[in-house]
Amino acid sequence: MKIYVVIIIQLMIWSGYTLTEWLSKHDQLIYNILMFFVFFYIAISTGNHIIRSPKKTMIVTMISLMLYSSFHLTMSFFVY
């Protein structure tokens, strides 16, 4: 059950990243990359606080990032 909670929380974190990226669309690429790493760190820290296993946290974070990226790409095809 902890893994499902972490995935949902991390999907909210990735949504926050997308909103922040959209609000700062005129920033340089390096700032967007740095912002991604900040959100990645927040996702890992939150997941590790709940799951308490670094290996499981990394796997769950990669799964949530892949889920969010695939959903984001799928929706971008329908919008444009």
C-alpha cells in the first residue's frame, strides 16, 4: 500500500514540475534541467521518507516518472 501512496504523491510532484515548467517557459534550458533535478530530489526524498528503502524508492520513482511522462506525451498528441 505504501508504494501506491508514493506513486500518487510523486505524480502530484511531477504535475507541479510541469506547471512550474509551463510558467517559466521563457527560461533557458539549463534552468529547466536544474529545476527537474530539484523536483527529482523532492520526489526521491518524499518516497524514501514513506517507503524507507532507497532501492525501492528509486524503482518507484522511475516507475512514476515513466507513467507521468507517457501520460504527458499521450495527452500532448491529443491537444496538438
